Amino acid sequence: MSHSSVLLTRRRTLDLLHRQIEVDVEHRLQKYLALSIREFLALSILQSQKESAAAQNWVYEVADGVGLSQSATSRLLARLHKRGLITRHPSDRDRRGIDIELSTTALDLLRRGGLLLEQALRDASMPERHRAESRELLQYLRGPVDTAQ
């Protein structure tokens, strides 16, 4: 196998491991907080926008961050609004913008979700907690790249 083939195979292996971790995180968010990973990411992005100096909420920035189209992101924000996790109103600074405020419930979900994410990542980094195939993936990723045998 050529050097580039080994690297491409490792890249695909890493993608598989990433998807396994993402599924675990999604499961934990759903089970304990009734949030999808995209809802959690959207709340997280909105919180970081609020903390930035600009403090401007643009749907396209949230869309880019969660990997959705602007229209799908608008629907996601509407669901968060309906659940009482955010409030929306026209921006006083820019008529094209929307100011979005996170509720105290949303802030609590972000705090608790951060702990769940931290635990999921900690679990993923502990080889003894992996299923056999996950251990093999990690071992493979750590293996030498040298193809000369």
C-alpha cells in the first residue's frame, strides 16, 4: 500500500471514529436533555455570539456553524423559540439582523450539555472503555505510516 493510500485509509478510519463519538454525544443529549446535537450547537453558537464584542446574531453564521441551510436553520431557531429556549426580536443596531436571547433554561442546558460532551469525549479517549473495533481503530490510527516492508 502506498504512503498516500495509508493516509487516506487512516483518514476514513478517523471519520468512522468521529461518527461513533458523534452518535454517542447525540444519544446523550437526546436522553438527558431532549436536544439534538444541532440544537445544542445552535444554542452554543448563539451564546458565543452574545459574548463577543459584536454581539450580532446572523442566521447564516448559525447555519454555517451547525451545517444547515439558512432556511433549515430558521426552522431550527423557530423550534427553539417554540420550546422557550430563545426569544427573538428585530435588532436595534441593524434592521437586517435579529437579536436572539437565550433563556435561563437554555443556559442551563448548555452547561449540562457541556458536561455531557466532556464526559463523552473523556470516554472516547479511554481505550479500555472502547468496544473492540474502536480499540482497533485507535491502534490503527496510531500505527506507523512507513509503507516500506
